[in-house]
Amino acid sequence: MTATASVRGRTSAADTTAPAAPRPPRRLARAWPAAWGALLGALLFAVARRAMPDDALISLSFARNLAEHGQWALTTGIESNSATSPLNIWLLAGLDVVTAHRAVVAAGLLLCLCLATTAVWLHRLGGSVAALLGPALLVTSPVLSSAVGLEVFLCAAVLVGLVRYGDGGRWVVTRDGS
């Protein structure tokens, strides 16, 4: 902007001020925490995917039956009335469809999504340090990392989200994510 910039042929005193230094776009500020959380999730899943606990495999069986047959069942044809975490089952079933019925891959994707979301919300709550350390602490927790495929990382993300959006009484997510 020049000192003699004009709008419709007129100049003003406001035109003589120097432009502000460019700031990184808000999307970029939200992108790195998401990438960090997803990377941590991918690393944890790469290490733990062959050692998922039996309860995780039960959840995957529920999700697979829901996605492939529309049945809430551990075993196809024998409907059930419960599961450990219905929200986790629904999300796994949706990702099972997206991954062409590869339930274990769906579990890895859900893990990455949960940690990415957690990192973004922690960044909004506590800045860069919270976004870096929070997901890293979750991933390195022996209790949580031994439960890959279960709802523990989903629960952590939901709790961080409740704090994030409950902080200041804002319970409605706006278009810009604030």
C-alpha cells in the first residue's frame, strides 16, 4: 500500500499508515497440531496394532457387523443389546466402510483422528506447549497405549473438547472453530 493510495480518487489519512506484518493464516495455526496428533497416533498404532487387547477386537467385531450387515452383534446373526462404547462402535463402523471393510485400519484412523482433534483443542486451550505435550503424554501412557482399539483416546478427546468449548461458557461450535 502506498502513502498516496486512493479509493475512488480520494486519499485519506488512514492510507498513510504502513501495512501490518503478514501473519500466518489461521488454518496453518490449526494444521500443525492436527498433523502432530495424527503422527503420534500413527506411530502408536504402528507399534501396537498387532497387540490390541481382546476387548478391542470385540469392538472391531461389533463395528464390522454393523458396517457390513447392519446388525448390532458380536457374531453375525446373533444380535446383542450392549457394547462397551456405542459411540466408538458407530465411529469404527463408519470408518470400516470408508476403509473398504478393513476394521483394524479403521481403528488406526480413529486413533489418529482422536489425537489430532485433541491436539487442536489443546492448542486452542493452552497454546503450543499444550498441543505438543498433551498428545505425547497420552500416547506414552502405559495404561492408554495398552488399550489401542478401545474408546480411551476417544474419551480423552471428548473430555478435552468439553473443556475447550465449555471454557467461557461457549457450548456452540462456530464456523471458524472458535
